[in-house]
Amino acid sequence: MNNILITGGAGFIGSHFVEYLKQQNHPYDKVIVLDKLTYAGNLDRIRSVLDDDFIFIHGDICNRAVLEEIFKSYQVKTVVNFAAESHVDRSIEDVFPFIQTNYIGVQILMDTFKSNWQNEGRFIQISTDEVFGSSKEINLNKNNETSLLNPMNPYAATKASAELLINSYNNTYDFPSIIIRSTNNYGGLQNEEKLIPKVIQAVLNQRDIPIYGNGEYYRDWLHVTNTCEAIYQVTLKSKIQESYNIAGTGLISNIDLIQMIICLFKEAGHDYHGQLQFVKDRPGHDYCYLVDDKKYLSEFKMKKISLNTGLKQLIDSVLNT
């Protein structure tokens, strides 16, 4: 049996990956989706794809007994780990759940995989560009796969810690890991605590839009479809013990992104009458993340969806719902 376990599969990126997998001529006999269904997980995102071969299990990667039952029942060979606490603001307020899921959960998941893998399979960890820390200025010195990990907020620190643990397993146990780090993702069905859906809902409902500081923080946005494509290609074709950065289509400041969304709404016939509200900045706000994805693009092809096109599609879907 060639079965795959997708953890955090009812979350934003995880659910899109489950749907993406459903659409592919994939090699897996069974696709097992595990999710804790916290505030960020929603079974409705994937309910339509569930069947005898796409199976959902409600559970936590921190629960060794649940994981052991899955591995023994389904003879899992491949794991793609999306399960994570991922909102920086929440990590600043309370870091414990992030340590619990993003670090301890990864350790429990890897140990369960290791005790059941029988020397075949692969473990794909979905990480983040934030593990490299913030660049103080926009320049050409982008972080590649060998750059120093230098996380600057509690969320990023837990993701970087998981990467270090994975690397130690590679060295000690010849563990078959692959690490994927993408830039900021956006797309349909994203939780409203994230910037783009927050702004879209504010414009749609004529609410004021809060902006941290002066809005001059830069991010590189990647459409979730491109992320899923990259994960799928790497999962099937990459050598083990590799890592890949997946970049978006270019940096844009938060304030310019917000103005772009407002303009796209206007082009679609929806004028915004609210206001932009500059609010107290969050502690340790990273200026920008710079990553280089030449390694990925040298091994795999990708036609990236432009931010303008992706936002237009997203806004059209919201207006026509």
C-alpha cells in the first residue's frame, strides 16, 4: 500500500493541497487527512472531496496514540505536515500552543513515522520564510536554502526549531525529510485573521481597515495554488533531506497591498467608503522577508499567478458568492 497522511489538512493551505491532490493522477492508494479542527481548521473546506479513498480523521499530531493507530491501520509511507499554529500576533500573546504544536508535535509525528517507516517513505515539513528572520532593507541579498536561520518572533522560532530538529534526525537516523518554505500565502477560504481576507471583508462590509505602524512592511505573496503545485512536485520527485524555498511574484508593502485591493474592488463596481486606521505596531514587527527560489525553479517548472490576477479572482469570487 502506498498511503499518504496529510496533517492539518482542514487548515487553509492543507485543505487546498487536499483538493489539489484530488484533481491529480496521484500515486496514492489512500489519502488520510488528520486535523485537530481548532479555530483555523474547517472540515467544510474538504468535505466535498472525502470518500472511501480520501479519509478524514479528527485528531492532534501531539497525540501519539492517534498517530500510531493511523500508521498501523493505513501503513502510511508519506507524511505532509501542515499542522501548525501560524498567526504571529497569537504567538506574541501566548507562545505555549506554538511550542506544543510546531515543535513538540513535529517531534511526536517524526518519532511515530520513524518507528513505523520500515526504511521507506518520506516526511515533508511545511515551514515558512520567516525562519530566516527580517531583512532591514530591500536588496538583492535573498536567503537561499543554506542561509542562517534567524527567527525574530515566537512563531518563527518554533518553526525554525522544528527545522533544526528535523536536520538532527536526518543526521542521526538518516531520516527521509524534505523541508518546504513558502512566502506569504493567499487564496480562497483563508481565515479572516490574516491580512488579505481581513482587508477584503473590511472593504466588502464598509468597515475601517487597521494598519500596523505606517504600513511600510513588505511581504512577497504567493497564490496558494502555486504553493500546492510546488509541494506536490517536491513530494513526488525531490531527493530526501533537501529543502526548498518557494517565493511569490515580488515584494509589496502592506499599505500598497491594501490600496491595490480597494482599487480592484472599485474596478469590480464596489466602492469603499471606510477609512484606513493606523494602529499601534505589534512588537518586533519584521520589515520584510527575502527568499530565493532559484533552486526550486532549476528543478521544477512553475507558472506563478500574479498578485493582481490572484486578487482579482479572489475578489470576484467574494462579490459573486
